[in-house]
Amino acid sequence: MRARWLRRRKRVRALLKPLPRRANIHRYPVLKRFAAYARRYPFLWSFRDAPVLRAIYLGSLLTFMPSYGLQIPIAFAAACLGRANLTVTVAIQMINNPLTLGPIYIATYAIGQALMTLLRLPAGNAAVDGALALILGGAAAGLATAVLLHGLWAAGRFEARRFRQRHRPNGAGRP
């Protein structure tokens, strides 16, 4: 069992390696200007439930909004204001990249159009309607993604707690 746990830990560490952490935030072109500020706030680096769940919801909402290119600075500001984990917030931003940009925006536009029809919003200027559809669709897709990720996080926390209880030293916690 310990070998399985070590493999999982190694895999998670490999996934987290390119993301901003307290030790390497100075390497990010935009974030390095705020490195001293970010190091002063421990909630930006905390993997406790509350900061991670806030990061999941903020990051998911920001990912599907039409703000490509400004995502990481906006994620940094949102993490600071929302007292969320910066690493998780930025990691979720990586869903939206040049390969997925088109399909994501097409899907969020379609979702937004459906919501506008459902809410019976009056048609107006085409540019305003298109932007509103992208924002509404992005909010809906972001919220759905956040709920899904919240469930996965809760399942992972449950599994980790069970694992720790089963593998305590001296057999403590075993049935």
C-alpha cells in the first residue's frame, strides 16, 4: 500500500511542478511583480479545504469567461480577493488553452444563447447579445465544472482519510 501511495504522490507532484508556488512565483513574467505581496499571504498556498474549494469555484468561473490572455493576472487578483489557493486557481485556468479555446467558446456561446432564450431576454445589438451569451454561458459552464470538481475533491478527501485510518502505525484505526 505504501508503494501505491508513493506513486500517487509522485504523480501529483509532477502535475503541480509547473504551477506557481511560493518558491517559484518569481519565475512567472506577470506574477513576479507581485511575488513579495503573494508570499505574505499563507492562504494563497494553503491546501486546506476552504481555500481549495474557493479556488475551485473562482477558477472554474474564470476559465470559461471570455478573458483569454488575461486569465492568470485575473486569477491572481481573484485568489487574493477571495482568499483562495493560487496554485489551484491557476491550474484550473489551464483548461482553456489555444487548442481548447475554440470549442470552449463555441460551447459557452451556445449555452448562453439557450439561457437567453430560456430567460426570454429581448434581442438587441448583435455584439452585446453575443458578449452576453458568452458571459452567461461561461458562468453556467463554470458553475457546472465547479460543482463537478467540488465532488471530485470531496471524494479524494474521503479516500485520503480512509487511507490514513487504515494505514496508521501500530495498526491503530483498523477494524
